[in-house]
Amino acid sequence: MAQKQALIQETVQKLKSPDGSYEFSFYQKKITDNEKQMYYTLSYKGKTVVLESELGVLIENQTFESALAVPNDTCKVWGENLKFKDFQINSVDQTWKPVYGENEFIRNNYNEMTLSFSKGDETKKVATDGYDKSKGYFMNVVVRAYNEGIAVRYHFPEPTNGLFLHIVGEQTQFTMPEGTLAYYEPWAQGPYSLLPLKDWKGQSERPLTMKLSNGLTVALAEAQMTDYARMKFSLNKTKPNTLQATLYSSVDVIPAYSTPWRVIMAADKETDLIANKTIILNLNPESQLKGVSWIKPGKVIRVAKLTQADAKKCVDFAAERGLQYIHLDASWYGPEMKMSSDATKTSATKDLNVPELSAYAASKGIGLWVYVNQRALIQQLDTILPLYKKWGIKGIKFGFVQVGNQHWTTWLHEAVKKCAEYGMMVDIHDEYRPTGFSRTYPNLMTQEGIRGNEEMPDANHNTILPFTRFLAGPADYTIAYYSKAIKNTHAHQLALAVVYYSPIQFMYWYDQPSAYNGEPEIDFFDKVPTVWDDTKVLNGEIGKYITTARKSGKDWFVGSITNNEARTLELNFDFLDANKKYNARIYSDDEKVTTKTKVALKDVVVKKSSKIKLDLKASGGAAIWITEVKK
């Protein structure tokens, strides 16, 4: 008969969020005389979020131990003999101002608990040869409780015996209540499926958003992952309804060292997850950049035909239409997938002169971005950065970067740091997903890691994204407008410029300046900013609809999108200042309009107490530009 696990009473520790909504409980249980296991549970406003789940790190260190003449650890599981030593509680409440963002200020308020453990022999005094040979380790479990969510990570203090750590995985688990449904996504640019926690074909991306049978919506995410291996979520093979934090590959570290944060967010209303996503930034160190005046968010048009004449037409269009940048995409310097392609010069097959184009753009107040595939970046980064600075290039879009293992994760974040030294902004494309590094190095403006308009997803997908992928940080969805491949209405595309946050926002992805024929609604794209002083999600249900209002200066911009079904949404304006009148210019789909895009414009006077109805077509949307009426 299986031995009943006995709770080790002195290890029971609890931590609450500042507002008391979250309660995190930690404890160890004795499994056999020599084995212990760490567990936690989590509740939100008295409702279960995570049932009893394991914590721990899987380490295989026999090779390092042998090399340093330290006796080998004989544990089946590395953490099974961790001895609880002590705990410390700390509280932080501060407010910081990001270089740019969705809000002018961000509050960083949490209670923190650090649980200290030792393993093996008690450490001896340092031997004369500089380190002792005792079989000793230290590990802390660090828990932070925010009003926005809970975060857990493992910290390894510096040892006295000189040991490295070979981490092969984590025990970190999330046992969810019966009946939980998850928005399963097999890769970063993949589609979503709403699935129970059983019979998955593979792993799911993070963030992973779930609907619980008790009415809560829960998201699991990762923060501060800069020199570790990427985590995804697998189903535990033996425990039902249990998600396992699964690493892409093993990790080798030298303590002192902290693993990335594992983040759990819960909400009564799905839209609260969006309001609370600042937790990801707060779990990262503050900005390491001193002067940031060169970091300039803005809107971009891609040069669809790579010729000097077409590029200059894009510059002229950008200058006329209130965009800030043009972009030269893949192959401007040669075939991007060839290691032999040289990113220091224009391809011999292209009619392009990049320094001359950059100077022409600058004369019109427009900056230039260029695409560089990782094959060129790994060979030429140190060469191209001073060259591009000389050419006047403002940003680099990294293409097809490898993500997953520790080596490429470290390389990528170090590359972003190098770009900062040369005043170069960065947009990382393909499978990379953010974990908050833009707080520390705000020259990392945006990234893909999203199924966007390169795949032309439908409106159902578009209404899932704000509650899933966008919780991790900005996404370069590549908004398109005139392309016939778009599966949604034109007003839906306009609204995405507000609903989807990206400090560098690509507009007109598959379009050319010649596509524009004076359509009046384009003034929304002309006026809409890419960064904000205030953001409010007015309504929304995952996979159904969402309406977001964002403030820049005195103006407000609103974007509302629906899924593949038509619906009517009531919009109130209680986010406006009292005792003021505003003009709301509404851009909506209307088949009666004679332009090819079928978008109608209507001006309505509104105030704080106003309410209007938005009749959204199937796969449709509406955009609103709100300006104060001067007395």
C-alpha cells in the first residue's frame, strides 16, 4: 500500500497579494523517510485557481560533481532532500514611467516571499585551496504576489564548493480544476483550438489562457527569460488536468542564478487579464539605457517592390500620410536564407542605393528600417551596426531567429543590447515571444510571434489574440488594408491599429502607395499613434469581440472588432472627462458607400454620459477618433 504523504508543518507558508485577492500556499510533504516534495496551491477571491501542484528543478550534476571531487548526489529527483531553512517577507510599492507604452505610468506593487533551502552536507568553512568539497547546495523559491497575478521562480545562491548547475527540466506544474478548457496553440504563429486538458498532440505556447468551470479565466505566462531555455506547456503523463512546464532543452548556469518567472493570472472578467498584463514588465529589471531620445515609436510602410523609385514613392506616401518610417524587407541585400549573402551592401540584382535612400527619407522626416536574416546577423552584426548607423538607418528587423535553447536565447538578447549601443531599434520576427525584456532594453520595440496578416487569419482568431498572445507584450501583426486576401472588413483592419498594441506598427503590409485612391477613412491611420498615455478595455469576450479605448494627449482612439458573427455593442463614454464636449468621428462598414473599401464616416457629438450602438458586420469592426470640442 502507498504510504500516506505527511505534511511537514514547519514548511507551510502563505502569501497574499496586496489587495488580498490571491492566496498562495506553499508546503513540503514527506513521501518516504528520505524523500520530500515541494507543493503549492493558489486561490483567487476564494475560488480555486491551481490545485496541489509540484514545484522544483530537475538537475543532473554528477559530471560537475565528479570534476570538482564533490561526492555524487544519489537522489532520484534532485529536490527530494531539500531542507527548509528560513523564509523572508518583503513588500514593494513604487510607480515608474516607461520610455513608451500603453500607459504613462505603471505601478509595481507586490508582496514577496523568499523560502530558503539547503541540500546535502552543511557547508564547511572555505578550504585553503579556495573552495570546499562538501556535497552542499542552496536553493530559494521566490514568490511574488501582485494584485495582477502571482509569479514564482527558483534562485540558486552562490555555492562555496564551486559547482555549476546542469538543469534538465522543471517539476513546476499547474493542476487545474476538472473541466478546464485551454486555448491550445502549438507554435507561436499557429492557430488556436479550445481544448480540454487531455489528448493534446503536442505542447502549447505561452501565454496559455484557460476557462475554468468556476467562472474564472486564467493565463499562464513566462517573464524575464533572457538566458534560459524557452518553456511551453505539456500535459503531465500521469496526473489528470495537470500542465507541466516543459523546457526546450537543458540549461547550464553558474550560480548565483535565477530562473525565469512562472506567472499565473486570474480574473473574474476576461478583459481584466488585459488590464493586468503589466505584471510581465514589472517582473523585469528597469531600463539599462541612459539616453533614449533616439527611441522613436511610429508607423511603417513596407516597400513592396524593392526598387529605388518605389522606395521613394513610399517615403513620399509616408510623409503625406503621417507615417514615420519605411521598411526594406527580405532580399534587399541578397537571398536571405544563404549564409553567403552580405548585409553590408545592396544586392547586385536590385536597383537600390540604401545610403542615398536613407538620406532622401531623412530630408522628408522619414526614418528607414531594414530586414536582416539571422544568418547574416550571426556573421556580421559587429560590422553592420556601425555601417548602418553611418547610413542613418533607424532600426533592424531580425528575421527567422532561432528560439528555444539557452544559446540562441542568450545570443538574441545580447544582440538587442549591442543594437542599443549604436542607437538601433529592433523588431524580432518569426517565432520569438516576448517576456518583458523591452522594459530593460526599450530599443526592443516589438516582435512577431503571432499569427498575423502574413497568414490572413479570420476574425475569430483576431478576437482571441488580445486575451492570449498580447498578454505577453506588443506584437507585429502587420496590418494590411487594400489586399484582396484580407478575410475581415476594412473597418475591422482600421480598428486593429487601436486594439493591437505595437510601438512600431506596420500599416499597409501588402499594399503600395498606388492602392490609395483618396478613401477618406485613411485619415484614421494618418492620425492614430502607436503608443499611449492611457488604455482602457471597454468590453470583450475571448473569441467573440473586444473594444479598446486609448488616449494620446487630449485625443482618444477607440477600436472595436467582432468575430465571424455580426453583433451590436453598446458603447459608453464614461472614460471621457466630465463637463466637456467631444467630437467622435466613427468609421464603420457600410455597403452603400461608393468607395472600393465601403467604409462610412460619421461625426457625432458625445460627452461622458453618452451611449451609442455599434452595429458590427460579421468579421467587421469600427474605429472612432475622439477630439475635444473647443468652446
